[in-house]
Amino acid sequence: MGRLYIETARENGRTVIRDSFFTAPFKITAPFYSGDTAEIMIMQASAGILEGDSHEMEFVITSGSQVIITGQSYTKLFRMEHGRATQRVRITVEKDAFLCYLPRPVIPFKGSAFLNTNEIHLEPGAKFAMQDILSCGRKAMGERFDFRKYHARTVVYEDGKPIFVDNTRLVPSEFDISGMGWFEHDTHQGMAYFYGLDKLEAHETDSLITAVTEAKKGQLMRFLGSESDEIERSIRAYIEGGNYHGISCDHGYETVRQSGAKDSPTGCRKYGI
């Protein structure tokens, strides 16, 4: 089992990692800074997620912290013969804290099966945004919804009471995912949830379908398109324009380049692989 724990705090006028713990395959970078905001990149020593893998991550964002959590590269779900892999994420965001949780898109290889659970606890006065983006598979290699199962469940609580639930369960053997009323001609879907953000309005493009739904608290956005990059860019634009203290989601990539990391399609390029 791979485990990761990060707790942040505001000290001396900026956000710092107050406590952290991780086991293989996880690693974390030192924070990148843009003003008062700390961006933390989660890395994995393995090439992807294998059958039988079980990952647990927990993030505690204490009052006054401003944090963006991202991943190093796309999450690759390798072929699994019979079993599955699981991931459980638990997030706590205290009052007057901000967290933008932006894991990279998921690429499910042929035959893979994956269960992802997000449990999010928010205090009134917190601000929070997250994304969950799924591709059809290795599209360039001819894979299109050839995975066995993808199940992602997100539950958001405010003061211990559920205010938002998203349950995405895709099993290609049970129905035609690419058929009418589902993905149709599109190959990528995105889900984004916003709490404490200014009211959002969907803006579609010729290549991206966008819809907004009011939750009991917060707002849900869904995206359908043909590229993960476009969905990521759209979500970042909503965050940056949504009164999140002038948060920018792009500064980390430039910091990585300046530190000497290579802009490779499998390595440290943070957006737009």
C-alpha cells in the first residue's frame, strides 16, 4: 500500500508544509510559490498503477493556507487480468483556507479496473476546487473505452453534513459508452466541483461541451471533449476567474523549467502533455 500525508499551515506570511509522510511509490516536491500560494506536486516512482495497487492520500489544509496540489504526469492504469486497483483520498479544508486539488487526467489502459474515492470535509468559510478528468484510453494506439471498469466517487461534507455527491461508474461491457446519450463522438470527460467560488456560467466551444449544475452548496461543472488539455485549460480558467484570491494555476510549470527539469511528455511538464 502506498500512503501519503500532507498538512499545511500559514507561517511567517506564507503557506508551508507543516507535516508530511509518504511511502513508495509517492514523493512530493518542495512547494513552488506564487505570492502567498504554495503549489505542491505529487510524484510517483512507478510508471503507473498496477493490478492490486492500493493508494491512500490525505491532505489537511489548515486556516490561512493557500494551496494548489497537482500531479507530475497523467495517471496511467495498466492492464489488469482479473483484479483492480484502488485509491482513496481524504481532504480537510479549514475556515479561511483555500485548496485547489488538480490531479492529472486518468488514462485507463485496455483491461484495467479502478476504484477512486474522494472524501472531502470543508468548514464554512473555506474555498475549494477540484477536478477529475478521464480519457477513453490510449487513443493514439486505437484504444477507445477498452477498460473493464472505472468507478470514481466523490462526497463533499460541510460541517459533517453531505452537500455534494458525484458517482461516476463506467463499465463498457454493460452498455455502449460511445453511443447516443453518452460520449457519442467525444473521448474525454471532466468533472469539476467548486465551493466558495463566484457563480459560474458555462462557455462552450466548437470542441468542448460544458454544463453547470447548482449543488446544495457549491457548483458542479461537466465537460465533454476530445482532449484532456482543453478540459484542463478550461477548468484553470474558471478557477482563475472565480475570485479565488487571484490564484494562478500556471506558475509551477515555469518553476520546474527554471529548476532544470526537462519538458518531456512523460515527466515534469505539468499541463498540456
